[in-house]
Amino acid sequence: MKRHNVAELLQSENFLQEVTLNAWVRTFRSNRFIALNDGSTINNIQCVIDFENTDETILKRITTGAAISVKGYLKESLGKEQAVEIQVSEIEILGDCSPEEYPIQPKKHSLEFLRENAHLRGRTNTFGAVMRVRSALSFAVHSYFVQNGFYNLHTPIITGSDAEGAGEMFRVSTLDQKNPPLNDKGGIDYTQDFFGKETNLTVSGQLEAETYAMALSKVYTFGPTFRAENSNTSRHLAEFWMIEPEVAFNDLDANMDLSEDFIKNVIQYVLDNCKDDLRFLEERLLLEDKSKPTIERSEMTLLEKLNFVIDNNFKRVSYTEAIEILKNSTPNKKKKFKYIITEWGADLQSEHERFLVEKHFNCPVILFDYPANIKAFYMRLNDDGKTVRAMDVLFPGIGEIVGGSQREERYDVLKAKIKALNIDDKELWWYLDTRKFGTAIHSGFGLGFERLVQFITGMGNIRDVIPFPRTPENAEF
């Protein structure tokens, strides 16, 4: 007999059909009603048993968390909570679950407690919803790029270059940690290492993606990236996933068009395909807001926030204009900002970005033409010699969600920028080569996947939108 899942059974109107369902027990009450969930939906299905004709030893083993198999008939439910239920004829216990030891009981648990039990937290409503949304969003990302003529590129996880130039990288080595070989200067001799040079886990696939954009025109990467940044904030992970499209012949304006169209499309996909999960997550946020002081409560519900992004054109504002707006803003003049804006060249913080989105323009914002000295070496230098063709997409409640640029396609300019930053051009000879052989204008951006999942689900901590978070002093599971 075909095995069904909860999602399809709850949508079925084929009453009196015989069904088989394997799932986990959420609750068991009155020795008669079992709520089962198999992860296919946030909703449970009620199974009704004839306890008078069910073996007592079986009844005792139907506990929260137990895996069971039920056979029976689908029938119209008399209750108000759902349209259908299963009238059970057979029960088999697939896996027992001790109620004394099982930590995920049917009650409210703190998110911190659930992080400590990350191997089991997927069985809760909150994390089941988040992970289904994450899965749908991942599918939407690939679908968007494929439908728009992009080729998926798997860039290296192990690399010898630092794309961001920040130096916060995890080293990859097979050398003896206690007694590594040394060179003539007393430093570690990486020529004797596995790759014959110092290597690290990648912070970005961008540089490699650029080389293939100059061959395939439109490529994108979607893979794991790593930052050894010793940060314990709610916005940082040491291991996360990055979406990075690179497009030949695109200037900055086309890059901004792409980022806006991409974001709107993937959010719309989730709105269309994750209605139950989003509704639950919205209700969860509303309850959470009630416990906060009025001043800290969200101005928009979760669904309002998502539709806010889809329904509004992204306002394009130069960095220079944004600085003037921020300098003259009330929170800046009254020193309500933690970081006061005093002059052009300041590196904008989340509070500034959110002010522009939520208070000043009341729509998503794309800032462009940033000061060259606060941006990466690969961004195209403008004719003024002090700004680069960079862009950041800013969202309500989160600030920057996308960072990108038109890349520096001119060989001499790129080489001079690399030299000025004391980057060894011998390490990037292959990157420079693409500027010698058929160079062309090209652009791209990076979007941290977890940041996007966090925005769409409304979760307050980025550790709660990835199955097993990696953060300082935390590599459990």
C-alpha cells in the first residue's frame, strides 16, 4: 500500500480511502486522539483509535516523539481544527521515545535551549517552518537563475586568495601542528604543505566566478563560505551560504536591476508556496512583540514586511546623498544614533541603513558610489578618483542584505589598486589575466542566504535559520 504524508492527506477529499502514514507523535490525549506530524507541513493530522480494542502495551508506547505507523481510513473530521482525520485500524510502534528523557516536550522552549538541542529542534513547529521556508527559498534561487539563462558554477571551497582582503580566514593545512617545518626566515614553510602554499577556506566564490562570466556570460554560485570573524552577534556565522551572480557586459545600473528583480521573485515564490508556515511565523512574531516594550515592537507584520519589498520600487540613492540626509536627520542631530555621522567617508552602520529605509524613504533602498577606501579592491573606480561603482541593497529591519559592484575591468587600474593595498599580484595573476584577454565591463553581487532566510522568516537570530550553526566556540553536532 502507498505510504502517504500528512500534507497530502489534509488536502484530500477522498474519504473512506485506506491510508498508511508513518510519522512522529506530537500529542496523545484521552487514550484516543493522536496528533501526528511527519514534517511535510506545519499542521498535524488527528488519528482516532479504538482504545478498548488496542493492546495496552501499545498505548503506553504512544508518547510524544515516538515514531509510529498507522493504517486506517480517511474520514471527514467532526472537529473544527481540520477537515479530515484517520480512523485507525492498525498501529505499529517504529521507534520508542522515553518521556522522561525526550527534551522536546509539547510546551514552549527558549530558542537558546533549542540551539543546545539542534539535533532535535527540527521537530518543533518553529524550526519545521523555518527549514521548509529555507528549502523553498533555495529552490527559488536556482529556479530564478536557470530561467534567466544563468549557469550554476561550483567555485572552490579551498582557496589561496582572500577575495575580501579582510584576512579573517580559516587555514587549511596538513602540516604537523606541534612541529611544523620552518623556512629560512623562521616562518612556517608552506611549500611543504599539501597544496605547496598557504591555503584557506573561501570567503567568497566571486573572483573565480568572474573568470567564468568572461566565458559563459552569466553565471552564479550558491555554496558555503567561511569567515573567521570572532563575533557573537545575532547577524554573524562562521559558516554560511552565499549567492553570487556574475554577469559579463552588465554595468552597475543593470546590476541593480538584477538584484531587485531577483529578490522580488524569490520572495514572491515563498509567499506563494509557504503560506501555512509564513502564517505561523507571523503569529509567532506577533506574540513575541506583545512581550516587548512598545518602542521595540515591529511596525509591520511579517507578511506586510515581505509585501513591502515586493510592492515598492527600490529607491536608488548615491552614498553622497545618503550622507547628507543622515547628517541632517533628527536622530543624528539629537545624537540618538550610536554612531554619529559627521563627515563624508563614514562607513554606514545598520542603524543608518534602517533609518533610510524605514523612516526617510519608506521603501527598500539601493545605495551606490561608495568611497573607494571603504570598499574592496576589485570595484570599478569612478572618474572622480575617490568613489567606486559599489552598491548595497538595504531592507527594513535588517539593513544591508546585498553587496555588489561593477568590477574593475581595466588591467592597469586593477593592478595599481592591488599594489596600493600591498596585495601580492603574483597570487592573483590569473585574475589579472582576464583583464588582458578580451576584458569587458562586468558586474555582480553577493547575498548571504541566511540573511535572506532570516528576513523572510522573521527570526531574530541568524543561528536559528541554519540547521547547525557554526559560531565562535561552537562546533557542536
